[in-house]
Amino acid sequence: MIHRNVSRYLQSCMRDYFSVAVFGPRQCGKTTLVRELYPDFSYANLEDMNTRALAKNDPDEFFTRFPEPVIIDEIQRVPELLSAVQVRIDKNRKRGQYILTGSQQIPLKNSVSQSLAGRIAIVQMQPLSMRELTASGIELDRDTQLVSGCMPFLFSEKGRKPFEYYRNYVQTYLEKDIAQVGAVHDLLRFENFLRLLAGRTGQLVNNSALAVEVGVSSTTVGSWLSILEASHLVYILRPWYASRTSQVVKTPKVYFCDTGLASYLLGIETPGQMQRDPLLGSLFENLVVSEALKARYDSGAEPDLYFFRNSKGLEIDLILKTNRSLRLFEVKSGKSLNDEFTRNMRKFREQYASHVSHAGDSPVLGTVIYSGETYASYKDFAYSNYRETGSLFEPEEEPFALDF
């Protein structure tokens, strides 16, 4: 099994809380991880029809058959079971007794907040990171990585076919998650929407334009985006702005949780096709953003990731907010040092640094993440190879903890 970097944070939460919920996209490795870390726990899979019926109809018998400590897989299938979990937690007050996993948050948000507030920690899990792959001896070239993505199944043994896997993945998602939500009545249009959205990865989300192409209302597009975000299939990157003026674009960008999934939706089957595809740059940016997100989630930190664009065309691909200062990142798929890569970061520092820098704070920094070699400093900016993205976004210090 490939070691997952989120393990440490998950184990820490199990020591501190009565229950832990592990959320993430379908097949990202949630069940494999928790069963590997806690092999002695009872295990209940609510995808199983009989187990699901027992959980719905007789919670007491359910916990007799699956006693604590217990892993309850796909909790979104029976969200009402959370009420029984709450009662048992309040009765026994023993930490680390329940691990809940889920790939679809929509039915769970209200239930978790109402039933288990103060009793549960949320762990966000993503597909494999490049750091995890490298640590296990797997290192792919850029275009192969983009086409293959990072889903664990593809790296469990040699010979897996990414395009075939993602085709089945999409069908499973449509049938198991989307059909169950009931908010999508035309799966063919929804799948077309997915493909059109993949063509806009790294771009501003224009609901109205998408609605016209898909043939649905703008409200429906907004609802479908919410479903994809709640399913962890897309990540919505929101803009940072120095002040609430019309000078700054406030429309978010969209990225897929996995470049292999986006590549499949775009019909890109091989590294050779990727190298020639006009969306190479966008998919490379998607890879970097997803790696940054994994680094934040794996440590239990808030993402604190943004982008910037104003009405005059000044744009920063990725911003990490740390305390009261910002770190700036430009993402380029090229391999050569280029002064043009840092032009927007220089302009941003000139125009907006005063809004975010205070006495004692670190200065606004600038880093180019690209396909070339790493340089700690080149004309006042750092250049970092994309494989090192995870280390750039790790929290600078451990969270504060009371000691008394």
C-alpha cells in the first residue's frame, strides 16, 4: 500500500475526537486507508443492501452486529444513522470510536452539523499526491502524469489503462452518486456538462454561457456545480481581492480533483496527445492546484488558496494566504526560465502589497511553478519544479494547542 500523508492528521483527530469523518471523491482510497490504520475496528459498508436496511430500521441491532470501535463506510447512504451515533457518543464519552467515510456531502452537511457538532473532526482526502507516488518509487513524466491522474487503483499494479478506468469511473459516478441525489433528471445532459466543464478547467466559471451550450437554465448549472463540488470531483478556487470594488473580478475558477478525469472527459488518451493538446497549460495548472490542495488537506490546514484577476487583466494564478501576508505563484507548463513568467507578480507587488503587508509580516513572495529545474532565486523570484508543489504549500508551523 502506498503511504498516505493524511494518515498522521487522521490519527491525531482520532485521539482528540469521539468520531472522525473522512470525506473525498469516490475511489480516492478512503476505505483502504482507514482499514489499514485500524484493522481491529468493526467494519460496516452501507453500500451493502442488507447492512443498509439494518442501519435504517434497527440501529441498536446494527451496533450489536458492528460494535464500537467501528468504521462505517459510505455514511451518506444512511445519514439518519448519525443520530444514533450521537446518542452513543453522549452515553459513552470515549474518543476515537467511530470512523465515518463518505464520497457525497450533500445529504450529510446538515446531519453532521446538527447531530455531531463538537463531537466529530472532518478529514478531507484527495487522490494520491505526486509526493506519495515518488516516495513509493513511482515518478512519471509530465504528460503521462496529466493523462494518468492520481487515482490509487491505477497504481496498485502495472498495466492499468487510465482512459478505460476513467470511463468506468464516470459511469459509476453518474449511476451511484448523481442518480441517488435526484437533482439531475437528464444524465446525458449532465455528462455533456461535465465534458464542457473540463474544457474550462482553470477558467472563470460563466454559468450563463455553460447553460446555453448545455441547453439548461443558469440556475441548473449552478446546482450541478454544487453537486460536483459536494462530490469532491471539482474544486472551486475563489478570488482574492484587496477591497470590495468593481476593479476586481469576483467570479470563481473551477478545477477537477484529478487531471486524469479531466483528460478523459476531453478525449485525451495518451501522453502524445497531451503534448499536442491546446489545453495542456490548463491541465498543468489543474495539476499544480490539486497538489497544493492535497498538501493543505493532508496537514489538516485550511486551504486558504485563491487566485487574482482585476478588470485591467492583471492576473495571479495561485495565492496562498498565510496569516496576514500572501504568497504568489505563477504556473507555467514550460521548462525554461522566462522573465515574462514573473511580470504579473511584479505588478501585483507594486499595486497591492500595501493592502496585505503589515509591520512584522513576511513580504509578499513570488514563485514560478513550472516544468524546469528548481532555482531558489533568480532575479528576485523562485522557480520550482512542479513535483515540489506539495512542499511549497505545507503549513509553516503546527496548529496552536492549549497546554495547561
